[in-house]
Amino acid sequence: MSKITGVIKKAIYQIPGGIHPTEHKSISNKSNIARLAPAKKLILPLETYHGDKGQLLVEWGDKISAGQKIHTNGIDRLANNTHSPYDAEVIELADKNFGHPSEFLKSAICLQTLSNQTNCSLQPINNYMQTEPVELIDRIHEAGIVGMGGAAFPTHIKVKSNSIKTLIVNAMECEPYITCDDRLLREHSKEVLKGALITAKIVAARQILFGIEDNKPEATTELAKQIGQYQQQCQKNNQKTPNIQIIVAKTKYPSGGEKQLIQLLTGLEVPQKQYPASIGILVQNVATLFAIQDAICNGQTLTHRLVTLTGDLVAMPGNYWIAFGTPLSHIISEMKIDTGKISQVIIGGPLMGQAIEQTRVKPIADSEIPTQKSTNCLIFNAEKKSRSTVKITNGHKACIRCGECEIACPVSLLPQQLYWFTQSEQWQSLEQQNLSECIECGACSYVCPSEIPLVNYYRFAKSEIKYQKSRQKKSDLAKLRFENREIRIARIKTERNERRKKTAEARKLAAANINKDPDGKKSAIQAALQRVKNKKEEPS
């Protein structure tokens, strides 16, 4: 492959820990990308990345067109815009379940689909290489693009850094079952490369590194072909190009984690509690770059994404373009999945995703849990899988102190110690042990012989620490208010005493003057009578 362009290299660095779960990628990576028929009802979230409600731009009963903005950002532009995937009508504004394990409800807008047409609602930017970065960033923001590797952080915020030297494209896709990035590179490498070049232009990066695992040879070959053609064209036109390389790494989970990928490709480590930008690196997912070029070159807002539909119950597994807000019930119906055999649906990958359990009260076949911008995979299995894919247990055994979790941890934490501190609710000790650095990859849970769901404990601990800090912040604020009130009361009391003291001194001085001067006595009496008169004349 290296003879094609000379840009393919092997990774020479390693990351600590990691595991090698069964991949199950061949189930869905053999067929071409298809498009799922639109659902009659779409459910789109209104809450933004940081929980702010933002601003709803439509009302109940409004008819809206495909690509129209229906919800915009909230405070400090940190949120992302939401657009309608199709021509639709607003039929409901309510709180809906979006698949969080707590079943916490979020504000949502429900649309009734009126057509299956998708339109480009923005004007394409043809000369993007001569366009100012600010204008490109505004387009990314307007199109509602977020990180589509899972975190869904607003992309227009992430690309604002002006100290980036290297753009890393995350094409690792290390988690089992998921193949949407693989197929996207096989069929749309040119578009992904164009998105990478646009992003590199925005942040002024001089180097572009594509990180990909060695289990995706077809995607690697196609990407190398597109890079070679681009370089030849630039040489022909005497144009300068960034240094573009494809770095192939051995398959290992979780090599696709942001900090792990940086270490694997460059040998650099991101300092604790800092972002990659602090060392001059920006990481973007393959699907995010595709969305960036689609918004800038085609004027397309982000309303669909490529989702892997897989599992032993899926008759036609593969990767499908699916509109945001599509309910699970519609996907199950379109894919002709036997609802009587479903035990659970996993949203995302088996190690970091969320499992939706089948119950008599809440059958999955009737579920309105919708796809979102972060939904990259849906796994439909007949049975809850063993540890070779995803561990689902009703209980666990005691920790035997084997140390396997520590060996598997890619962040070099002490999972066993974190587990004990969580059980004993030692929140401060957990912070001292850098719990915040845990990426919740699930490698520790995967290797645990006692089948302890360690990640669940860490998630609980993180939320509890956040809650404790919130309570402490409120307590500190209340204390500050109380102290300010006491200071204010003391100041008022002091000022009152000073006024009384001055009044008393004035009276003493007046009395002394009266004794010295009889005329002064008469003047003082007249002044007192005048004050009484003035007081009576004042309106009550």
C-alpha cells in the first residue's frame, strides 16, 4: 500500500493497558451504505450540550421545511443548532426519554414528517480555501455540527483554537460491532479528506495525521488513493499542501480514545486536566469531517448521520443514513426485527454504550427513544451477551485483588482502589486518585473475573462528586451572603451610632452657646418651633 502514495506508515508508539475484545465487525461492514426510510414521527432534543434550553424558533402547529432551523443555541454560543430533517409539522412539545440509564426526561420537539425530501438550506462556499476562518467557523456553527465520535461537543467551539500544529483524524473505530466510519472511508474518502483540509485551513495546522487500525485495509487503501490524487494535483498546480500521513496501528481497544490516539500517533501525552490544544493538537472524527465538508461545499445542515445497525437479530445489517429523531420502533419495523426475540438494544458500542432492556411494561418494539447526533450504532441481539461482547450481570462477586483491571487501564489509574473508595464514599480520595481522568472505556469491567461493573461505580462516583461540589458551592455562596449581610448590618449600626453621636455633640454645643448668649437661646427655641411646624406641614 505504501507504493501508492508513500503516506502510509506504521505506528511506532504504544499506549498502556487496553484489551482485545471480539470484533464482530464483519456482520455490518460488507454491504454498501443505504438510506433508511423516514419515520412518520421524529423526536428531536431541545436541551443543548451544557443543559441550557436554548431558544425554540417554531411553535406547535407550524409547518417547516427540510433543513430549516427549529432550535438555536443558548448561552455563550456553546450549544448547537437543530434543523428539521424533512418537510414536517410541529405536533408536540414535551419531555421525552432519550435512552439515558436514569430515564431522565429531556425537553423535545416532535415533528410529523410530510415528505421524504432533504434540501440544502445554506449557500455552498465554493472557494473555501480563500475564505476567512471566521466565516468557515460560522458556517459550521450554523449547520449545527458537533463531534460525532460520541461526545457531541460543538465543533465550532473546538476549531476556534489558534495554536494548532497537527490535525489528527480519528478513524480508529476500535469498539466492537461499529463500522460506520469504516464504510464512510471506503465510499467517501474524498469528502472526508476535503473536510480535513478545510479544518486544517481553519486552525492553520501544518500536518494532518489519519489514525486507523490495521483491521480496515480497504478503507486505508481508498484513503491513500485519494490523498495521492490530491497531492499530484497540488504538485501540478504548484500549490503548497499540509504534510498528510496515514498511520496504521495494531487493533487494540481503546486506541480510539482522544488522548490514547494522540499518544499512539505522536508519542505525546496530554497533561492531566488539559485539552489536546494545550500541546498543539486537534482531534476530529471521520464523520465530523464529512459533515464539515457537506456544510461548506454543499450547504447541507446536519440532519442525518451514518449509523451501524447490527446484531444477530438484524436480517440486513449494515450502515444506514438515518435522520436524527428517528424512534427505535421505526427502525425495528423497517429492519423487520423479530420483536419477540429482542432482549435488549445497545445504543452505541457494547463497551461504552447504553443498554435498553426489554420489559413487559416498556417493550422495546414500542420505544420512542430516538437517534441523536451522537448515535453511531444500534445493536439488536436475541440474548444478553457474555463478556466476549458486552457484560450484563445481575450481581457480582467480591474483588479478589487480582490486579487485572490495573493492567488493562489505558489511563494508568488504579481501578481497584477507585472501586474501594467509591464503596466507602471517600470522594476526596477519589479526586486525589484522578478519577476525573477515567474515560469510562469499560476495559477494567471487561477483564474483571468477579464481573464487577467497575465503570458503573465510577460513573456514580463522578456524579456524586459533581453533586457534592454543587452543594458546597451553594453552601459557600450562602455563607458569603450571610457574611456580607452581617457586615452590612454592622456598617449600618456603626453609621447610625455615628449620626447619634454627632447629633448629641451638636446639642451639647448648642446648649453651651445658649448659656453664653441669651440671644442664642431665643434662636434655638425658634429653630425648634420651626422644625415642629415643618413636620406638621409634611404630607402624612
